[in-house]
Amino acid sequence: MQGDLIPRRILFGNPERAFRQISPDGEWLTWVAPANGVMNIFIAPRATPDRARQLTFDQGRGVTAYCWTMGATHLVYGQDTDGDENTRLYALNIADGSVRNLTPEPDVKANLGGVSRKIRDMIMVYLNDRDPRFHDLYAINPATGERRKLADNPGFADIMVDAAFRPTLAVALHPNGEMHLLRNARAEGPPAPEDWQPWQTIPREDARTTFPLHLSADGSILYMADSRGRDTAALSAITLATGERTLIASDPRADITETFTDAETQEILGYGVSYLVREFHTVDPRAGDFAWLADQGLENPVVVGRTEADDIWLVGTYSDVSPGEVFVFDRPNRTLTRLPPSSPELAAAGLRPMEPHTIPARDGLNLISYATLPERAGPSERVPLVLVVHGGPTARDEFGCNREHQWLANRGYAALSVNFRGSAGFGKAFVNAAEGEWGRRMDDDLIEAVTWAKDNLPIDPSRIAIYGASYGGYATLVGLTRNPDLYACGVDIVGPSNLETLLETIPPYWEAGRHQLKRMIGDPDTAEGLARLRDRSPLHQADRIRRPLMIAQGANDPRVKRAESDQMVAALRSKGIPVSYLLFPDEGHGFERPENTLSFYAQAEAFLAAHLGGRCEPDDPVTRERSSMQIL
């Protein structure tokens, strides 16, 4: 017997508190929380956390992330305009509440590079103000707005600095697929293009699984995820002066990219690896606190904030049936203080467990997948299945509290997420197996997963939906066109429909990775590549769709332009094929405003209920009225 409906506002609305941080001096706790329905930053003394005051007063898209400056006088946060991703950075003075726009230039995307113990009055910022394709490096004073250029970017994918903000290493992606690492030969001042000297060449087959992680504080050692000479990415330390490479840790099942470092030296003390589930390992006695935390019953402890002295940590926990908690850990005194929960109503909602599975692909690859099943009336009941396809596609699904899984299971569906080939984290053979396979073997993996589910999960094979955002939206369109009888319906969120126009309209700051994208989906400059792009574009097979489709799009999406959805909808309607189309004029690549998020899920829930037969919570007319959603 299924339990009560969990309201969508609990699943997808604003949490009570999120993104908690501690100031470098340990005096302050900060977090984001809703104020009149909009997420804003709050602050309280660590000694008296109930004495909170609001710091930001945004009334639009809200503030969802920020960082402390080393002097503990300012917070820095970013905001774009209606999802256009042209992020501006703002410095908030915690003493008087004043806000300074640090990057006021129009049509410029600012990325926060980091803070430093050595350059305490500055932050490092990446800006594409000189050339929209490439981000130059600047040091900016958050108190005054004073700006100093650190380096021009002549075409690199990334430039790394040491603790003194000296440009040290650059990453260049070569058209032949190799990754080139270059060292800066200039001792002082911004480097000229000729100052960047070749240092290491990463072969093409390793270029997606080998990359720099961070430098040691003194700039002498580069820590890397490194798959050279192996399949999965190990942790390596490379001495810059000699090029000597030292293996720190490896795992034959999965890549290692999560690290825990010494707060001062940046040496690696521990690492996390995720295959079926996340596992944490220490490589240095200085990381011994994790054993103590585990002894206190903390499940999967993760350090989410630290003081400069490293004496106070904020430690988060998570599981598949809990949205997690955050504790203040006083390391010298060995005390834990539980902070107020982020989503107490969700924590009390009776969430369903997630099951990890290994599904074999037809060519022998292992597809690490996750299923969440609803409560059933009895062991013989068969339930509908929703195949949830992740975006990226070089991303991955992981074990944990997945709100979409919980939503679907609560409505009576089995939810299945599949790490198809090309997903990140499973070695170079796995990620490289996706090259040229958009709309083919990547889709075959999804078909294999559905076939497996029919044999191993209690599902009704006549009631299967495919659902996803970004690449997952593309996979939805491919699934409905390539396998028109497999799915009962599909939901595409900001998914590309035409790979030719996707390549033509990618944001200019993706230029450094354009060649990698061409190798994945097809090169329009060659006859073979152009034919592949057209063959793998669902737009050109729109007339094969036989089952109901819902498309949702942010009008200002810079990655997958509105035209990708417009042209698919037009092609379907020109052939008399019905399609539901939701447009959000004030959103981009996904939905940020809570009213828009909740309105989308209300529509998607009603759509799935109509075609799969699950449960449905009535739409909230107040939320719908406040949303910008247009049904076209």
C-alpha cells in the first residue's frame, strides 16, 4: 500500500537552509535560506547560531552559492540574468551589508578562481572580457574593486595559478585530441604567449580521464587525475622541476577525482572513489579524524567547510533515504554540534531506498545503474518504469538521496538511472567508447538497461517512459524516434534536437573544447561528419515519433538554444504529431526560480500520470500564477 503523497514543494521547493559555510576565522556561520520565497544569504555567530541576520535581499533568482574571502570581511557570490550564464560577481561586506559589483561589464561571464592565504586582500577571477572565447585571469580586491591582470589567455582551456596567484600551468586541447600541459617560464608579471613552454603531452586516449586537480601551496607539485599506463584515473603527484611522477592511489574499478587535502600545504591526505557507492580512504595519518567521525555514527562524512586554522570543520552526511545533515566539528575538543536540518519535512517523509545494480552492455561494458522502487500492493504487482537519463553526457549518476527518484517512486513508478558509455568516472575505455556514438551505442546502453529492467524489476513493460535534461533530453528524443514502440511517453528538458545547429550555436567560451565535442558527435567540416550529425539528429526523424512527448525549454539557454526545442515542436506539429511545449521566458539551461521548478514538475507529473497511470498531486494555482511558464 503506497504512503501519502509527498508534496512537490517538499521535494523540489526551497530548502530551509542550504550551502552552509564557516568563516576563515571560525567566528561566523553562513547559509542560504528563503526570504519571501527567494534564497538569500544569512549569517550568525558560531557561538550563538540562533542570532541570525539576513545579508542579501534579492527578490529575483536568489543567491544559491558564495564563498568567503580570506580576511573574513566579505562574501563573494555570482548571479546571471534570467539564466543567460553571463555571471557577474558581487562582493558583500558583512559588516555594513554593502554590495559591490566586481564585474559590471555586459555580456561577460565571470568565474571565481579562488582565494589565497598569501594574497589575502584579493580574489582570483576568470573573465572573458577581452575575447568572449577565452577567459583571462585577474586579481580583484573585493573591498575596492581594484583589478590587476594576471595573464591573458591565448586559447587555453584552463590556466592554473599557485598560492601567490602566479600563472604556473596551462591546459591546451589540441585538435588531434591530445591534451598539452605548458609551464610558464616567466618569473614575474603576466606571461606573454611565448612564455608558455611545452611540458607534458597527454595522449588522445587519456585526454578525457587525465587532467590537473590542483597545485601544492608552494607551486612545486601538481596533483593530477592520471590514467596514463592504466584504464582508470589514479591520483598522481608530479614534481614540476623534474617531471617525476609519483602514484598516490588508484582503484581498478573507478576514476579517483575527489580529494581531501591539507589546509595549508594542499598535500593529498585522503580521497573518495565512487563505483557502486562512494568510499573514502585516507593516505596520511593527518586524515585520522575521519575514523573518529565514523565512530560517532556519521554516515559518509564529507567536509564541506573549514577554518583557516583547520580547527573547526563543517561535516555533512548523506544517504539514499536522507537529504543529509551538517555538523560543526571542533577538532581539538572532539565535539560535534548538529546544525538545524536543511529539509526536515523531506527527512521525515519516509523515503525509498536506492538499489545499485551492474547491468551488462551487449559488448561487455558494465553499466553502473541505480533503481528506486515504489511501495507495492503485493509481490505480484507490476509498476510503470521511468528511465531517467543524466545530462553531460560526461557526468554520472551516483548513489544518494535523489529527489527525482523519490518523487517518481512516491507517485508509483520505478525510477532507473543508467551510467551509459561516455559517463564520467569509470575509466578511459568506458568514456572513449562513446566517441561517435551519440544516438547509437549510447542509446543501445539505455535499451539494454530497459531490457534488464523487464527481467529483473517488477515493472509493467507496456508502461515505460524516458525522461532527461540536456543530453538526457537529447536521449529522450533519440529514444522516441529510434525506438518508437519501446516507450509509452517521453519528457525532454532543454535537449538538443539538431546536432548541426547545436554545434553552430554553442557559447563562445566553449571554443577550447570544440574539437573534443566534434569528435564525440561529428565534424561538420567533413562529409562523413556532416552525414553523422544529420543521421543522429532527432529532428530529421521526427515523423517516427508515435508516443506522447513533453518538451520544456528555458528561453535564455546559452548551451541548448531555444531554437532546438522550437524546431522540434514545429516539425512534429507540421506532421500532425501532438507535443506538449513548456517555455520559461526567464530561465536558461534548467530552472532556478522555485515557482518555475514547481510548475514544471506539476506539468510533468500530470503528463506521466496521464500516460503511465501513476499518482498525481493537484496543481497549485498560486504557484502556477507566480511562474513565468508558458504552454505553447
